[in-house]
Amino acid sequence: MKVAAIILLILFLIAMLWLGADVRYDDDGLAVWVRAAFLRFQVYPIRMKKPKKPKKPSNKPKKPAEHKVKPTSKPKKKPDIWALVGVGLRAAGRLRRKIKITLIKLHYTAGSRDPYSTAMQYGHVSAALGVLAPIIDNAFVIKSRDIAVNADFDLEKPKISGELRLGLYLWQIIYIGCAVIIDYINTQNNS
């Protein structure tokens, strides 16, 4: 009985593993990290390894390619593309409801050589964020946000920086995966 309880506790702890991604954009460019619990791995930009020395070509003659005749088989049934699109859309809806955004940070500073252009940039970006913010708030669970739009008439070009942290638990991924498999099986049985 103790062994079963320990196994269930271990499975529970694995299911509660937090998986996520951190995305940052600033003057240095785009950077993406993948997070698993307390571990964090950078996936973009990829650090390049030193190139290896090329091998010397061999002087051996190459054999001509032989063509093999494959036996004929029954044609496979093509999947209904619209049914698969429906499965994908339902999976995306489930995923959208499970993803938790822990931080959205966006700082935009409008700037150009012309003060009129700077003022117009500021107005356009402020209006766009005013429209997009409620849509994003309704679509995702957001824990913390820091969004600011500024104007600097001394800048020659706009300056933007942002950070996004999001993730979900492993059990949520398993739940969504099982639901997708069940939806796919149901669409195959109905067609």
C-alpha cells in the first residue's frame, strides 16, 4: 500500500511540472527560452559551434543506382481535411484556455526626425494597444502586465522592447493531448 501511495505521489508531482517559454525582444534582438520547472534553456538565437573541417572526397567510382519495383498495395483512404481542421481548432481553443501568461511587458517609445511623425506614431500605437488590450485580456489569463507608450522627440527612430512569459502544467498538456486523440478517433469513426 505504501508503494502505491509513493507512486501516486510521484506521478502527481510530475503532472504538476510547470512548462513554459520566455520571449524577450530589445535592442539586442529576439531571444527565446524554454522553461521546465526551475530549469531554463535558450533555444533562440542558437549558439553556433565551430565548423568542422570538410572531408576529402574519395576517388572510388560510384555504383549506379538500382531501381527496385515496389509491390502494389491498396490505396490509403485520404483523411477529411475539414474534420482535421475542426479537431485542430478545438485543440487550439482548449490550449488557449489553459495557457497562463505570467508577464506581458511592452515599452514603445515613438521617435523620428519629424515631430509630427513622432506624435502620429504615438497616437497610432496608443490606439492599437487600447483596442488589443481587452481582446488579449479576454483570450488569456494574464497575471502581470506592464504596457507603456511614450514619445521622445530627440530619437531618430522608434524604440521597442518587450517580454512575454507563459506556460502551463504538464497535466494540462496531457489532458489536451487525450482530448485531441478522442476527437480524431470520433471524426474517423463518423466518416
